[in-house]
Amino acid sequence: MPHSVLFLCGMNVIRSPMAEQLAREILPPGVYIASAGVRSGERDPFVDVVMQETGLSLGNHQPRTMDELDDTGFDLVITLTPEAHHQAMELTRHLSLEVEYWPTDDPTAVTGSREQRLDAYRAVRNALKKRLIERFSRS
């Protein structure tokens, strides 16, 4: 079990904050968990809706970039987009850390009704939760 985990995606507005909150529910309390993006972004209200459906909340989460992190000493960086994976691999030049790539769909690519769009966000949430359980139940 790693002592610290960073979830990294493009803008820290959908996938990585979802993963961060889900991980807080699944991983032991002593594991430090954070999320960040490669670029700046704006908070996405659909994330709040689908997380609240499971009893979770992003609280006061504000999107942040890697440069805004207080700590960069992570044991494990889980990347959710190709851009984030590339950034994390650059970190391995200077830091000793493990990087895992979990390709995750971008729910903003789905168009249609509000419910159809929310379904795309739910699919991402559920896929991340499943992956977290599978990955950390064997640690």
C-alpha cells in the first residue's frame, strides 16, 4: 500500500477530483491522497451531482495544477489522461515514484440531454471506483 497517491489529469475538474474522493473512501485513513491537473480549469457542477448520488462531496475542492501542490513527494502517481501521463513520466527523471496509467474517458465529449450527459459522468465515476477497488484490494 503506498503512503501517498496523486491522481493527475488534464485540468483537475472531473476525473482526478472524482478519483481523489473515491480513494478517500476506499484507501486506509493514513494514506495521503491528492489530485491535480496539468493545466488550470474550472470546477464542473456535474461532478458534484454524480458524487452526491453516492454520498460523497468534493467540498471546497478548487482545481489546481501540479505547480500548486504543497507536496510533490508521492509514492504513486495515477494518471488518467495521455497528457497527464506524459507529465508524470517527466517527473520520474528527477523523483523516485511509481506511475500507473489508467486511461479514463472524458465525459464532456458526450452530448445530448442533461440525463445523458450525467450518465457519462456516472460511468466515469463507476469505472474509477471499480479500478480503485481492484488496484488497492491487492495491496
